[in-house]
Amino acid sequence: MSVTGSAIAEPYPHAIKAQHIDNGIVKFPVNVHSLLVERQSSGYTRVVAKQNDTVLSFVLDDEDCQHLATLLTAR
């Protein structure tokens, strides 16, 4: 699993930068945070958001993925 640090400056001076992994972003500590993307063989994509023991998961189709990508890359 490749891991690299985030190039974006954090808004909190004592925060540890997010780590980029092959299928998402993970941040440690104070809480365990992660946003993971799991591509399913069915063609759908599952997005999983975690904070400590709380896990939120939902399924996206290709149109949903494109919409989310557009929102994330808008400047």
C-alpha cells in the first residue's frame, strides 16, 4: 500500500497531515478518520467514511462518481 503525505496545508497548526493510500485517505490521531473508495466487480463504487467506531457506507454508480469528482476538483 503506497502512502504519501497531503500537500495541502492543514487549517489546524497541530494537525497531522492526511495520508494518501491506494484506495482513499486516512488521518490519525486524535480520532481515526478515513474516507475509502471500494470499486465493486458489479460496476458500482462503495464509499466508506469512518470516524473511530462510526462507519458510514453508500453505493455510487458511475454518474454519481463523476458528480462527486467534479465537486471535489472545483476551484
